[in-house]
Amino acid sequence: MLARNPETITSLIAWLETMPNEQEYTYADYRHCMAAQYCAFAGLQYGQNREGCVDFRHQMELIGRGEPRNFGAALKRAREMVV
């Protein structure tokens, strides 16, 4: 379940936990990369930073850019950011 503020790592982790671990995504695909898929799910506009959310957007990009590029690995990287 998403937290009240979808622009948090905690909300991203909650979403990643619902995704198939082995499902791959293409980082360079602006419409189907991990970040774009999360933004579509959360009702956020991908590619637009709102005031106060720049840090989250940057973290989300770092999580999505890492390899391997599947949702299970992205979940692991996201969890490592909150430890």
C-alpha cells in the first residue's frame, strides 16, 4: 500500500514489492522504465520535479539505473537506501 506521499522511497518500495521480481525493464525507455512505470501507478508526472521532491526523483533514478534491471534488484537497491 502506498504511503500518503507517493514521492518517498517508502512508497516506491511498497510498489516494488508488488512487482514480479524477475520482470525486467529498460532504463532507456522513457515510457516503460522503472521510474516511469512507478509514476504512472502513483499518478505522478514522470520527468517533472516538484519543489521538495528533487531528492526523491534523483534517488528513484539511481535505483532504476542500477543493474541488473529487474524489479527484484531495484527493490533491493531501494531498501539499501533506507538502511
